[in-house]
Amino acid sequence: MKHDTRRGDDLDFAALSDTVSDDRNARRVRGTAVKELSCNHGRVIDVSTRGMRLQTRRKWKTGQRRVITLCEDTLCVRIEAECVWCRKIGTFKHTIGLAFTTVSPESADLLSQIVSRQSKADALRLAA
């Protein structure tokens, strides 16, 4: 039986766990781990003003664009995002790298506020 390596069928679990750990450490510099940030397309892993990582049940195709809604308390922003990469991490579980594309000045301001608030909350979690 042939395995499609693009889906991750032939991945060694030890190598996978190292990769996931490396990805988290690499993203920590650029993105902010989130708390109480909701998205209409899945669970937000981290976010920056340029993009985000999202965990979702469905696979996205690279290049696919969707309008997403991010909400934190009373702040909500609708923004178009493009799938840059997608990795299968389990049955009905994918991690997706999204880049924000067309961003209006108003949306950019709201997004900056959300990321700033998340950064402060992340710093407090790290200090604790």
C-alpha cells in the first residue's frame, strides 16, 4: 500500500513531535499565543498583525481565501485571509497558516488592538 506523504501518513511520531515543538518555538517570536480569542473557522493558536495559525477540522487548500472573524470580548474584526500552508495533525484535525490579505485601515487598527491585548495577556502568562 502506497502512502501519500503530503498527508503525513509516513511521518515518524518522534519526528512529528520535534517538528511541532520547533514550529511553536519559531512562531513564538513572531506570533502571540492567544487566550479567549475566538474565530469563526476554528481555534486560534497564535496571531500577529500579518497572519495567524488556526486549528480546524477541515483541510484548507494552499492559496484558498476566506473571510474570517476574530473576536476578543467586545472587539471583533472581519478580515480576508489566505491559506499559506496546511498540515494534518490528526483525524479531522489540521493546523493552518494564514496570511492576512486585503486589510482596510479600520480592520488593521482593530487587529492591532487585539494583537496588543493578546501580547499583554501572553506576557502575564509567561511571567507567572
